[in-house]
Amino acid sequence: MDSRVSELFGGCCRPAGGGAGAALRGRGGAAPGGGGGSKTKKKNGRSRGGKANNPPYLPPEAEDGNIEYKLKLVNPSQYRFEHLVTQMKWRLQEGRGEAVYQIGVEDNGLLVGLSEEEMRASLKTLRRMAEKVGADITVLREREVDYDSDVPRKITEVLVRKVPDNQQFLDLRVAVLGNVDSGKSTLLGVLTQGELDNGRGRARLNLFRHLHEIQSGRTSSISFEILGFNSKGEVVNYSDSRTAEEICESSSKMITFIDLAGHHKYLKTTIFGLTSYCPDFAMLVVSANTGIAGTTREHLGLAMALKVPFFIVISKVDLCSKATVERTVKQLERILKQPGCNKLPLLVNSDDDAVTAAQQFAQSPNITPIFTLSSVSGENLDLLKVFLNILPPLTNSKEQEELMQQLTEFQVDEIYTVPEVGTVVGGTLSSGICREGENLVVGPTDDGKFLRLKVCSIQRNRSACRVLRAGQAATLALGPFDRSLLRKGMVMVSPEMNPTICSVFEAEIVLLFHATTFRKGFQVTVHVGNVRQTAIVEKIHGKDKLRTGEKAVVCFRFIKHPEYLKIGAKLLFREGVTKGIGHVTDLQAITTKDNSLEESLGPGQLSF
């Protein structure tokens, strides 16, 4: 795939001939839980009461994950009830606070269905189970199943969401991409403020951070906006005069939107947001009236190169005719289906589509949901909210636990000075656990040292937090620590880690686009996680030069100061129209004197 992404970056991507074809559609197609459209067609392709040749099935129930099949839950014994509660705790733990129950489905995936009375009794038992573990249930959808039965039988899909404790709500990060003037900031303003736009950009004003952004209407920096969902799946945002603290307190699930710049001259800021802030998903916003224009294709290529799962929102449908919207949808479907992308579009037209899209999107990286909506009329806006409410996390509880067992490592992405608080850094905790009052070391400095500091307080989504866990983004107050000693790209780590730093490293790369030949001595801006620095090509192993689409192992040298890197980290480099991706394969670690860390930790260096 990597070699073909160059088509998206180089701007030479042509739509495949022969039209877009029929997109995978979820409406009435896929059975609950994401069994695929074909299974439901078998179910519906016969008259009621007749014998089906092919009974409707879901995939067999998996032992891991947060999806549980239950045929019926009618009047269980006390012993059985306790067993069911224990099982629900396991599923909630696997889904990090969320679980999906399919009622009326056997363990092998057969859609049997229940009568109205049995379903009512089963839902009553499920509600008792949820109350026992401190959770709420929400019925996502119901389906009629007529296989091998003369009376209507239903299956019901239920979302179980645990009321959060210790502020550890489920937090998903969504990077917002798209061309300038496609409506990214306006859409976020409508979602997070709870009020529709007036058609002249009023909704986006609260998102802008600088005066020139308000004057031009264009985002030039990275801003963060939050959208919450409570345990019953209801939206929690800034409507009703809520503060950020109240939104966090009332929410069981948080969506943190990372609003990135669409203009090409701010591309380095957009790339930094994608590489540094570790988004779980990306939302590509396309204007219905302009279609795929400007940086849209390049942003799509960035998401694919960095392997960030993305979904597409076609905005401004109120400005266009139905034919224009359909033309934009077909244009997107053509690009998504061609070999460079190899995606399967899923057009969302109903609540049922949105549920199917959320479940299949997380299970299959090839599925790409497409929404068509308006921030002015509010058309189909609720479908996007349903999708975000159900969208599950990509990592399960086991992976989360493994990360938390490692030593503390926090990426420094933003640096602020706050009156009466002191120096504050923002970023993501890559591994371990960070607590209030903990002593860490930060670096590397220009001379390759690490300096000690103390975490005075922690905030997540603008509300106080005592403990930060791996994968979570937050801001840390460092008290009187000298801000001039910090820069973006540093890491704060546990003193026991003994971090590896380097100025020279090797990476296996694919040259996505270059106008001529890529040679030794060429300078590029390298992005590796939160590291962004100019590097010079020291050597191309086995070759004298590279052309567009070619692979090689290249040796780079940072020209300014050493950085903290890890083997296997994703790498992206650019210079003008030149772009490439790859991963770090080797580090030439800088060896320092045994007492260098002790010197940097000496009492004369810093006070806190």
C-alpha cells in the first residue's frame, strides 16, 4: 500500500474508470454486530413463515472483546444471575467501560430471535445486571427475524455503558482534516456548542485561538474541542451553559476533536497534529459544493500513510442540489476504491446505518463510513452523533494494562506559561502512570542531558485529575520550572528509564513524491511522533539516488540537537513537494559520561 499512497501525495491520482459502482450500504443490510450485508439478504430473501435454506448468522461469539451474545435472559436463578453479572464486568473491562449485548442470538451467531414477552423479560434482567455493576443500558436497534418461525421474533442490540469512577471516562481522539473552507471548524462548533450555524460562520468563532483566525475565518493552529456522551448515550456539550468541568463530570465517554489547519501553508502544523497527538481516528471533511479540492487528497494520503482509520463527512449539503451531493459522493467512492486506497465506502443514511458503520469501522480497517450533513440546517447531524456515541476504542483493556506496566513516558507537545500556576506542558502519556507530585526527568537538552522536575498538578480536558494513565492526553503543571529549558519534541520520563537519544539514525523509507532524484546531502523536515526537526541525508544504503516510488534504507542526521527516538517509530519527511514515509530501523545512540545524568539532576541546576 505504501508505494501507492504516492498517488495521493503527488496529486496525480486519477479516478478509476467505469463509475463508482454501488457502495456498501448499511441501511437494512448488515445484521446487528456487523455480520455483513449478505447475511441479512439471505434472511430477507424469503416469505414469512417459510423455511429458509440459509439461516441468518452473525460471526461466532469471540471470547475476547466487548460483544456478548445471549439467546434469552428470562428469570435466571440467583447463581446464574451472579454469573451473568461477572460476565458483564468482563465485557465492560474489555471495552474499557462499554459493552454490546445481542439478545436473541446463540453463541454460534445464529439469529434465533425472541417473542415480545421473552424480549421484555430479557431486557428487564439485563437492566438489573447493569444496575448491579453501576452501568446504564441503551437499546440501539431491534430487528425482526423470521427464520423458521410463523410468529414474529426479534433480536435486540443493547449498549451497556458503565458510569465512570475516578474520572477514568473513555476518551477517544479524533483528528479533523480537510481542505480550507470545507467547514471543519463550523462543524465542530455546532457539535460542541449545541447550536446550528447561521450560514456565515458564527459557530466556529469559539474555536479560534488567534485574532487573525477570527478575521480570516481560517484555522492556523491546533485547537481541541470536547463532546461528551453520558451513560445513557445522550449528548453532553456546552449547551445549557455547561463548563468543561461539568461536561467531564457528566460524561461516561468523551470525544476530543483535534481541529487541524486546512490551508497548505500550515501543512507542517497539520502533520505535527497527526504524528504527535496520536489520534485514534481521523474525520476528513469535504465540502459538497467543491468536492475533492486543494489539500483534501494530501490529507487523505497523510491519514493512510500514518495508518490512522478515517471516516468522511460531506458538509454544506444545504448549499447544493441533490445531484451535486451525489456527484461528490461518487467522486469519493471512486478514489476510495482505487488500488492506492483499497477502501470500502459505507454511505450512512439512517440510524441503523450509523450503528452498523461504527461497529464495522472498528472491526475492519477497510470500511470507510461517509456522512452527508449540514451545519446550518442540521440535516443528518444526529447520524454523526449516533456514530460517535457507539464508536468503540481501538485498544482493549489487556493492551492498556501492558502499557501501564511500563515506565512513565510523556511526550511534550505544547508549552505554556499560566499566571499563578507557572510552566505548563501539554501532551500524551505514551506509557506508564503519572501521578500528581511525581518526580520525572525531561530532555534531551541541546547537549543531550535530562533535567529533573516535579509534576505539581494534572488536568484532563480542562478538569483536575490526580492520576494519568497510558494513552491519555493531559496538561501537567510544573510550577517554577524555567520554560526556556523546554521545547516541543522533548519527553518527560521516569528517572529509572535511562532513555536512548541520538543525532544519527537509520530508517527504511518509501519516497512518495520527488520532482527529480533524492540524493545524499538533501535536507528534509523529519516528523517522528512529537519530534519535528530538519535532518540531512547522510547515506542511502545500496543506491546513489532515489526516485518517486522507490524504497531504501537511509541514514539521517539531525542538524540542530539530539532527539529521543524509538526503533519501529513511524516516520514522515517532507521538503517542498518532496514527501516520504517509513519507520526507524536503527539508532546510533549517544553515549554520555556516567555522571552526566547526575550532574543534570544536581541541586544547582533547577529548583522546584
